[in-house]
Amino acid sequence: MLENLSERLQGIFSGLRSKGRLTEDDINAAMREIRLALLEADVNFKVVKNFVARTKERCLSADVLDSLTPAQNVVKIVLDELTELLGRTDSRLVLSSRIPNVIMLVGLQGSGKTTAAAKLAYRLKQENHSPLLIAGDVYRPAAADQLQTLGDEIGVRVYRGDGRDPVAIAREGIQDAIDNLRDVVIIDTAGRLHVDADMMEEAQAIKDATHPDQILMVVDAMTGQDVVNVVEAFAESVDFDGVIMSKMDGDARGGGALSIREVTGKPIKFISSGEKPDSLEVFHPDRMAKRILGMGDVVSLIENAVRVQQAEEEELEAERMMRGQLTLDDFLMMNKQVRKMGGVSKLISALPGGDKALGSGQVDEGALDAMEVIINSMTKAERAKPELLNGSRRARIAKGAGVTVTDVNQMMKKFNETKKMVKQATAGMEQQASRKGKKGKKGKRRRGLGIPGMGGMSMSDLKKIQDMMGQ
Ligand SMILES: Nc1nc2c(ncn2[C@@H]2O[C@H](COP(=O)(O)OP(=O)(O)OP(=O)(O)O)[C@@H](O)[C@H]2O)c(=O)[nH]1
Ligand SMILES: [Mg+2]
């Protein structure tokens, strides 16, 4: 079910990802492909048109095209729109305070009403309710037997009445529920091959006699394009509160399921994907959307995009911190960021003229490791207030880190020098900013090296840091 659509969409996304930067043309081409994929999956054409228009508009925004991860953002927008299309919020079955609650099932012949009635009863029983099934289909001789068999299987009482007048059976069934202390009744009704006046009249008569708390329409997921017309016809006559989408385990194209909410405004409440009593699931639009988009892969991609965003936020936070006092935790973080960017040598060589500045001296990245081990051996208070570090504390830290006290002292010397430099650099940045009429501060944030406080440094400052780090 929906596998083809899922495969197509994933193909389109991997095409986008392979491009890196995206142009408007790339987005337009991808949207054309998405449109085709949805139409081929039998999604209603109006739904497709609106969906693609909304998605395209969002994808063409500068935020997406200029972002670091445009393809991921496109996937995120499609996921978002697909979730919206499917209904955004869960539409659980909420029972009213009336006892017994009356749930009535309607739908075309063979859509899965009788099966769904039993599954719903099973579900309610699991949730500590005591349901009663009412056999309101009097046309097919075997209909009441079918419900009885299912009821026996799940241990739920079935009311069959005289087997002739569905309205009377429904009314008496409710009385039977009261007499037998049942708190929910589920009325199974007859279906016809096509939507017709008789079926609607009968459903209306049962509705008038029982005032259901919920009318659920059972829709066969394999119905295809026509599903929209059927659902609309029911919505206009008996009307209903939500949909149970049955046979989701089938191999049909399944686009109907994607069209219902948008066309009728009715939520899908449950999906049924098998013949066993426990195969009725609450419908979660977000999970379904993820399933269609190939879940795991997409989820991790989005997580990636979020991670990039978080890193940028961390950077901002760090810049803010730098304006105050440099702590050893900040020092550790700077260290980690340098490492993340490939170490000091890579960082310097990536700058214009960096290779020259780096000279021929080999860089000892191991110094970064030693620094981390030493700082990690300190207590939280020591890291926040380096002035606490007296002789005995330094001896303890050296022992814990497996280094000598001289190593700790050297590291602290580097720390203090860095602190001084950061202060100078920050002051320099602020001066620059005020010269530019604060534009540097409030205007577009400079994408510096990503190292807090280093944004305003010159090549020679960087070289000094490199020297300080013993490299
Ligand atoms: N694979 C699969 N089969 C289902 C599902 N739901 C129902 N069926 C089957 O579909 C057929 C029709 O289901 P019924 O529950 O009898 O449908 P109905 O709407 O009550 O049919 P009428 O009473 O004739 O109008 C049965 O063979 C069911 O076993 C489902 O979710 N998955
Ligand atoms: Mg039936």
C-alpha cells in the first residue's frame, strides 16, 4: 500500500540531495515529479494541485534555497504538508458521557463494516469498556451470522433482534445494552454496491431513531479515485464524523486515503490492515506521512538539518558567553570546535594565505587531547572559576589526568593567555561594530570561523594561538 508512491518520492529526494545547492529550476522539476507521482498513486487531482502549489511556494522561499541544507528542507516541507493533508492531529475516538454511547457504521457493500465493527468492539473491550454489537444488516442472510461469529470470537455480546427491521433492531439493541450494563453499542448496517437513495434513507432512519454519538464511515482503501465521490455522497446525506480506512494491507495505489481529509474535511480515525480483530490502529497522520516518505531515512535527515541549526545556535550562545568571562568549559568547547573543524592546522590552512602562515612546522594535534583530559579531571566549580586552582588542586588534577603538575601549569598558562587574547579580540570586534554604526552587531551575523571570539582575529592572532597551544 502506497509503496510505489513512497519509492517515487524517495527517488525524487535523493536526486535533490545529490545536487547540493538547489535552483528554482531544480525545485520546479522536483515538484513536477511529485505531482506525477501523486496522480499515479490515484490521489485526487484537485488535492494534488493544491498540495503541490502549497509545497512549491514554501520550497521556493529564499530561506530554503539559501540554507545550508536545501534538500533536507524540501523533504521537511513535503513531510509537513503531507501531515497537514492527512489531518495534522490524531483524531481519536472520543466517547461521550452518555451511556450507552452509540457508534454507527456506514459504508458501501464489502467495504469492511462488519469486520470493523468487531475490531472496534475488540479495541473497546481492551480499553475496559463493555461493548455490544448490533446486527443492523437484515438483507444478507449471512450478515448477522457473520457478526455473531466475530462477536463470539472476541467475547462480545451480539444483538440480532427479529432480523427484519433494522430501525427496530437498533432501538431494541440500545435497550438490550442498558439491560445488560453495556456502555457502548456499535451498530453494523447494510451496504449497497453503489450509493443509492434506499441505503441513505435507511441509514438516516437508523440515525434518527438512535441519535448516534459517532457515525463512522468505513472506506475500502482500494476504492481508488472514486472514493472521493462515495465519501462526498455520504457526507451530504447521512453525514458522518470520521473514517475507518480498511484494507490498508492491500497492494492498491491507495491515493484515496490521501484525498479524503482534504476533499471532505472528515478525519481518518482508524486504519485497518488485516482480518484479525487486533488489526485496527488509531490513525496518526504524522506517522503515516513519515511512512510514506520512507521513515528512518527521512527522520535521520531531518535530525541532521536540526543538528546543523543547533550548532549555529550553540555558536551564538558561545559568542554571547565570550563577552563575559572565559571559563575552562568555554576553553574546552573552543578546543572541541577546533577539533570538529579538522584541527588547528586545517583551520589555518583553510584561510587565505593560511598555508604560508602555517609554515613548514608540523602541528601536534595531540596537544588538544592532553588539554581535554586535564580539563575533564577538574570539578565543575574549578572549570567555572579557574582562580580556585591552587597547588593542591593542581596536584589532584594532574593525578587524575595521568599527567604531571607542570603539564597542568602549562595548560593553565595557555588558558590565561587565550583568555587575554579573546578579551582583546572581542574588544576589537566591538570597536569595529561601533565604527560601523552597530551594523556588525545587529545586522547580518558574520559567518566567521565558527570559533567563539575568533571572528575578529587576524592571521597573526591565529598563529599566536597556534603557538600557545604548543603546536
Ligand atoms: N485484508 C483485509 N481484509 C479485510 C479488511 N477488512 C475487511 N476485510 C475483508 O473484506 C471482506 C468484506 O468485509 P466485511 O466486513 O464483510 O464488509 P462489509 O462492509 O460488512 O460488507 P457488507 O456487509 O456486504 O456490506 C471480508 O472478507 C473481510 O474479511 C482489512 O483491513 N484487510
Ligand atoms: Mg457487513
